[in-house]
Amino acid sequence: MTPQNTMERIASLDLLRGIAILGILFMNIVAFAMPEPAYPNVNWTGEATDTNKLAFAFQYLFAKERFISLFCVLFGAGLVVFWERAQAKNYEPFALISSRLGWLVLFGALHLTFLFYGDILLNYAVCGLLIYKSVALDERKLMRRGIIFLSVGMLIMVLASASTFIEVDNDTGASMMGYPHNQESVNTLIDSATGSYANMIKYNLTHGAALFLALPILFWIVGGMMLIGMSLAKRGFFLRGMSNMAELGFFTLGTLMSVAQLIMIFKTDFSVDFWFMAPINWVGGFLLILAVASRLIKIVTARPTWLMMFQYTGKMALSLYIFQSITMTILFRGILVDDFGLWPLEHLMMIAAAMTVIQIGLAYWWQTTQGQGPLEKLWRSLIYKNAKPIPSTTPTVEE
């Protein structure tokens, strides 16, 4: 990939970004509608029905670690594209990237505080600030460094999950992650997440800070996937995809790994922390999403107008991400606050599906009538507000 051919939008990046922003709500909606412990485990109260568990299986195989991994890869690829475009326009690329990420830190901090403790913008921006200068490395070094980072992160997760087998005193009989919760603790958790807006902000800051403090661990996984995304962008992956055999291999191995971990979660009746914390599904989901991405890249490269509805959502992914938080907060913390913490997972999946249709329609209308997404436009204006192209040193030749 060269700076010249990145000046135009890459349809596959818009497509994949659009699918990722729509898909991530199928995980995040649980955190909007339920106390934090319900996010990883549908059986958090020990009362999950068979229908709840079936919805969990769908969510686990369709969304869990899939779209977050895809976002990491796309974030890294986006840094490469932005870097090349900055060079092509004669801007100092690293200064522009640091400005871009700095504003994203602010957006993420505001989003976390006032809307959603599960914000990803802040952590992504901080990870980006730590690795963005790697964008100048060649594709092989980026891939090697990404794999090393990812391996370190997975090793940390293996050690953390293995530590759950260490016996600890626990009078309640709950696992180390706190499952199952009795009714008294459920009520306490619900009370802490609802009530006044000030109470919600306190809840967001408490749980958001916990996620941010986990960044030294998550950095290796998130940063590793970003580095791999950079390498894939430089290899032309987002223009050609991978071979059919590689697609099949990644998809098969990724699916088998995810299904194996899901089986063990069910086999142990949602009660063994190790099977929730083990990174098998992280790796499986990463391989699977690369295979699916490759197939979609081939489709949109051959037929650029196909799947255009997802490209529209991808062009305003930041705006839709905040739109999700605003609408879900109003819905679950305002209109339906009396039902907070009581939602069956299958109902939440249906709401997420309905929101998908709404977002597709909104993106189509906005893109065809207004153009650039509102937050994308604001972000771009802030980045370039004080940026000036580097004066050309090429001498002019008079005829």
C-alpha cells in the first residue's frame, strides 16, 4: 500500500468498521441494562434458564471477543492509513497522529464519565499513544512485534485464570469472581448502578477506573492486535484478503477453540472461573474474525457497492458508538430503570438486533443527506485546527 492509493477511502475498512460498531452492542448492551457482574456470566444469580443459556451461547460465539478484536485490528490499520495520508498531504505525520489520539483520550474520558463505564476509546487511545511510532516499521517487524505482544498478553491471562484454582476462604460459597450472587447483593448492585444521575456517574467512574487500571495487562493484547492490524494494512490485506485455504484454516481453528471453551463453561455449569478467564476464546475469536474479514474484503473489493449499508455505518462509527451509549443509557437508566438488572439475555439480544436496524437506517439517512458523521467532523476539525503542512523544500524550475 502506498500513500497515493490511501487518499481515497478503502471500502473494506468502512465495511468492517461498520460491522464492528453494530456487533459490539450485542456485548455492551448487557453492561447498559445489568450490573457489572452480569456482563461475563449469564448465570450470575444462579438462576439462568435454558433460554438464557442459549442466548449466552449465541452471544459468546457471535460477539464475545470478536468485535473487540476486529476494532483493535482496524484501529492499527487506521493509524497506517492516517500516517500515509498525512505524509501525502505534507503534514508531519507523528504530530498529527498524537493530536488525533490525544483528542480521542478526551472523548473517551468524557464518554466513560457521563455515559458508559465500558468505554473503549480511552484505553484504545492510550494504547495507540504507546505504540503509534511503530507505524513506520516494515510489515514483518510489525507482525513479529504484534505476535510477541499478543503472546505476552495471553500468557498473563493464562496465569491469571490458572490462579483461580488456588483455594481461598469463602463463606458464601461463591467463586472468586463472585458467582452466584444472593438477592441481597443483587439489590445492592442494582442500587449502586441506578438512582440519580450523580449516582450513575459515580458508578461509571468506579467501574471505568477498574477497567483502566487493568490496562497494563490488556495493553499487551490490545496493542498486539493493533500492531498486527498495522502489518496487515501494509501487506495489502484490506485490499486482497488472504488465500482461501488460510481463510478456511483460520475459520475452522478459531471456531473449534471458541466452541471448546464454551462447552467447558456449560459443562462446569458456569461455576468455574478458569473457563471464563482462559484466553482460548480470545485467540479463537481473533482467528475467526480475520477469516470472516478476509471473505468480506473479497466481496466488497469485487463489488464495491455491495453491503453499502454497512459501509455507511463504518463511515460514522464514532458517532454511532456514542449514539448507542446515549440511547441505551436513556432506555435502561431512565425509561426502563425499574427493570434494571432483571432483563433476560435473550430479550437484550432482541433489543440489540432492533438497534442494529435503527443504526443502519440512521447511517443511511445521515450519509446520503448530511455527509460526514457529526463527531467525525468535530474530531477532524480539532486535529487539523492548528496543523500546517510542512513547507515544500523542492525548488521550483522556471521556464
